[in-house]
Amino acid sequence: MAVKASGSSLSFSEIETEFGQNNDRDLGEYRVSQTVGALSNQPLDEGIPQGTSPIRFSDFYSKRLNVVIDYHSGSTENRPTVAKTRYDAAAGTGTHTVIGGFKTRPANSGGTKTRIHINKTIGSSNSNVNNCAVRTGTGWNTGTVLTVEIGSSGALYGAGGDGGEQGNSSGANGENGGTGSSGLGIQYSGTIITNNGSINAGYGGGGGGGYRKVEREEMFSGPVYQANGGGGGGGQGLPGGEGLDGGADGTISAGGNGGAGGENNQAHGGGGGGGAGSSPGEGGEGGNNNDGTDGTGTVGGNGASGTHTGSIESENNVTGSGGAGGGSGAAIRRSSSSIEITYAVSGTINGDISAIGVS
């Protein structure tokens, strides 16, 4: 538990219970200055003196043990384990740091100030819009002060949605583009966000272009012309969405262009839609001006339907429709509408912050 509030006198043993016993059992030894990731010169808790400054028992009223969860070490990663799992991991596993180092983290997080510190690039996965790059996790004990502290080198990205598959002879209609996923998932009410980096949604993939079959009846044995659609471009994110059937992959900074529709004499496949993003992908070209549409900053472009030129004399012709572009994920999601968030520093946020659902 946190040290009691001011009022009654405070004993040294109460301070030791909260922060652990230092080697000399000396109040002055609690004047720590510790750096963890981008958190430099950290005191035992905010307001506790450091260095050679005078220190008093009264400086410890209402103070809490600080535990820093590590999302700052190492290289870029996608959808790492949730913060609560990192808190629960055994000491020495590198998942968390107790400021001061005078004790290990308590099994019960209630009364601690637990700080999820992010200072590197972290991506998500695109199988579900509710997937988030970093999640607080559930199971935090009542009374936990939980903060998400994103440093200047910290960046969270939802994954880009995949482009839709082309329409072809096996399936005439182009498939819809995939939906992007999300950046940060908050599952504990009262979480405080200090964002000095960026939190970004993943963007949707472009729809696939439609197929076109033209069969000419000339003495009942005329030629058959077939043209596949172009695939959709992948949406922007980390990882970027996969572009299919000629569509380009999305990247961390741009949506992919849609693939070109096929051409076969009088049959023209529809162009694939461009992937969405802050720099959207362009729609793929189709014959007879049936280009896929460009992606936007919110949704992937639509694939175009297949078309034809010339006269049609048979009942065996097939026209496939283009698939719709996929929607974007969210920058920040909450696991339920009852979850409350406080923004100490909002920083750069690209995407929705009111979405519900975290997986």
C-alpha cells in the first residue's frame, strides 16, 4: 500500500514497508536518482528529495513504490505481451524495474504507481480491429495508479489491413479490403496517459477489382475473352497491409497502390483500390477507364467492377463487382465504455480515441 497520508506521525518501519530496506537503514539512502529508459533522474517517488537535499519523514506521506514496465528496451516488435503480464513476471526477467531497487515488486499492485514506459516503435497485428500494439492488460488491483508514459522515441502503430483479392474465374467479385488494427488498448479505468511520442491507428486495405468475361456468339462457337481484376493495395501501418494480385504492400508511412486490372480484347478487369493512410495509395488502372479509387486518410479505395467494350451477344457473360475498401482501426481503444482515461499530455494521436473493444 502507499504510505499513509499526513496526520499521525510516520515511523521508519512504515517507510521501509513501502520502499524496502536500504543497506544502512538510513533515511538519506532513499534520496535516489535513477534512469530507466528515457525516464532520467527519477526519485523514489515524485516529491521525495534527491542528492544532498535535506530529507524528512514528512517527505514520505502519501508516497508510493514506483514500478516501471519495460517497453523501451530492444528493437522494434509487434504486439508484445500485455503490461500486467510483464508486471507479474519474476524479478530479473527484464520486464520491469522497481525504482530504488530496495525490494521486489509486490504481488498485489494496489498502492503502487506502475508506469508503462514506451520508448521504441511497436506495431500490432491485423487479424482483428481490436488488436492493439500495447495493452495494459486486466487484473490490476484496486488502488493501482497506472500510467502510460510514451517517450520521444516511442511510437505505437496499428497494423495495416490487407488488400482485397482480385475477381477472377473462380470468384468474379473482388474481395473487400481488410480493416486496420489499433495502437493502444486501455483495460484499467483511471489510466493516465503521458504521450511525448505518437499513437497511430492502422489503415484499411483497398478493395479488389472485379472480373470480366465476354463470350461472343459467332455461329455458336465465338471467342471468349476473360480479364481478372487488380488486387487491392495494403493499408498503412506496422506491419503494413499486404497488397494482393498486383497491389503494393502498405508501409509504416503510406498505403500501397492498387493493382492494375487485366485486359483481354473486349474484356477489362477492374482496377484494385488503393490502401488507406496518411499518404494514401492510388487506385490501380483498369481498361475502359474502370480504375480503382484512391485510398483516403480513413478508408481504403474501392475496387472497380469489370467492364467490356463492343457488342454483347451471349447470355454467358460475367461481370464481377469491385470490393469495398477496408476501414481503419483506432489510435486508442478501451475495453468497455466504463473505462476512464486521463490525458496528462496528449501528444500526437492519429486516429479515433473513443473506440470500444480490446483483444
